[in-house]
Amino acid sequence: MLIRGLAMPTLRRLSPLICLAVMSLALWSCQSKPVARPGAASASALDVMEKVAVSANRCWFKSGDPAFKSYAFAPELTSFSDRPRILLTRKGSADIRPLLVVQAEGRPARLSAFGPMMNDPIGGRVSKDVQRWSVGQTDC
């Protein structure tokens, strides 16, 4: 009986700890992933994101790439947070939460990409494309 009496309060105290651990793991899995370190040491975040945005729009959307057909492109290059970014949302949906965010910050610029699309098979392609474009390559 004494063991049961001690075990129940311990379990009650453990329950919030377990919840906290699960929430921490969930947040950790959503952390942004570094995509690239652009070569030019003097490249600003805006310089790099302009290159990425132009190439992403041309290669993913204007080309009619079927992998990106169901997404809408939203560049947000003028940013008061000094983190210019591009967003991809579901085309025609009332849900405007981005499925992909690619952003840069600092000088030299550090790029990161995050969102549900990065966990999909297309996430690898996004990383490779953004990495190429951030250093000035323009090929699709």
C-alpha cells in the first residue's frame, strides 16, 4: 500500500514532464534547417534572397513544374525583421499558413528553410535548389 501511495503522486508529477518532453520533441522537429552558406562573404540576406526568389519563381512556378502546381508563391523580401523570405502556401485555399518558408538573415547571409514541405519528399529538392541559387547559379 505504501508503495502505491508513493507511486501515484510520482506518476502525477511525471505526467506533466512527459507532456513537456513530447511538446519539446514536436517543436524540435519543426526547427528550421540550414540550407546553405552562400559563398560571398559580403552578401547580405536581401541580396541572397533576391537571387533565390527570382529563380524559385522562374523554375518552380513560371515553368509550370508539376511538383509546385498546387502551391502559391509569396515573396516577402522587404522585411522589418531583417529576414527576407519567400513563402509557399496551398493555392486556392482559405488556409494561408505557409507550407514552406525560405529565409535569410545576417551578413554573411545564413539561409534556412522550414515548414511541412521540408518533411515531404520534395524537401530534398527544395534544399538543393535553394543552395544552388543562393550562390548565384540560375539553372533549374
